[in-house]
Amino acid sequence: MAVTGRTAAVLVVPNGTHRPEPLVVALAALHPTWEVAAVWCGDPQLRPRLDGVAWLGGGIDATTEVRLVAGEVLVGEWCRAVDAAAGLLADGVERVVLLWVGASAVLSGLDALAVGQQPMTLVTRAVDDLPDDGLAPSEADLMSAGLYSTSAAVFCSGAGPALQWLAANLTGNANVGHVLARAANLFGADECVDKSIGVGWWRWSAAAPALLDVAGYDALNPWTLDPDASRPMRVE
């Protein structure tokens, strides 16, 4: 199945039990003109069935497999996502929206995310100052993690050089958040600061969230967005 639409949503599916169907259904209802595809980041033999959605990227090359198995898993996933986005843009797709399955939930339209004119649009994790009040996350946590979400991003026509740079610098145990910030510095990026986009443990001030960013959420501990937190959470 080829992806030919002007906007494509690419669902990045980590190795494990997360399933992309809820995102597929939500995007079909909210953005019926978008093409939806997926990229698998695990053992090829365990790739789930996904009717009506194109799997991109073919097999996993040896370098990326090492990153997924022996390195920082998110780095390997981003390598797969960057490769898929570059391929779609080269084929004439105008805008690629990357969403991580298991970390993203779409509740309403994502127009605020997919309107930028720069080569990429990144979601700002903390729109406002994080007070020094003993709660997590703090400004120090933000500096450690990086300014932008690693669960959602958009790449537009003209993002080829940025994607090529990302592919070259997403190596080893790189901090993906820091790599994205450097790419934004070098190539330009629109910052999505809409409070309905990227709602999660960094911020939850939107009355009607459109896109949740809940990386680390564990359904077995549904009372917290981060079961490994060592301090009381700012958002529960």
C-alpha cells in the first residue's frame, strides 16, 4: 500500500505489546484526508497485523537493530522514524506527522500541530516556567530530558537536510531530546506551544486536550503518569 496523501501520519510502533489500532481509528475519524502508515521497531517476526495501513521501512538494517537491541531504544526508534519520514517526503508527501504508539493518544484534531512552515515542528514540553516547589518534573528535569517532546513531531517539505543530519547524529546513547533541540537550532523549527498539544506529565492546563504525551505511562499503575518517579508529581 503506497502513501500518496499530502499529509501522512506515521505511527512509530515500539517493540512490545502496544498496538496502533486506537491511533489509526482516531486519525481516520478526525483527519480523514490524512494517509496513515506505520513503522515497526521490533523483531520483524513479531510485527502485528494492521489491516489497511502501510508498513514502511521494510526490514531493519544491522546498525539500527543494534541500536534497538543494545543501545538506547528511543534512538533506534527515531532512526526508523527519520528514515520513513525522509522516504515519504522524497516521494512527494508534503507533511509527515510522527506519533509514537504507546506514548501518544489523539483525542481531537491536531490542526494546531500540523500547520508550521519551518522544516519541522516540535512540541514544547513546558510552555510555562516550572516552579522550584519540590514537585516533578522540575526545570532541572527539563534540561536533562530536552526541551521538546520525543513522542510527536512534524517534518515538512524541505526537511531533507534536517532529517539527514538527524540520521547521522542519532547514534549510541544519544539523548534524543537534546539532538532534536540542536537540529532545531541548525535548521529551524516551529515550536508548538498550544496547550492542548503534548498534554502530559510536563503540563496539563488544557481543559480539552487534543494530543496526550504520556511516555512512561504504565496501565498497571493508572493513578500516576510516571510509576518510577522519586518525587511527588506535578500532574497526577
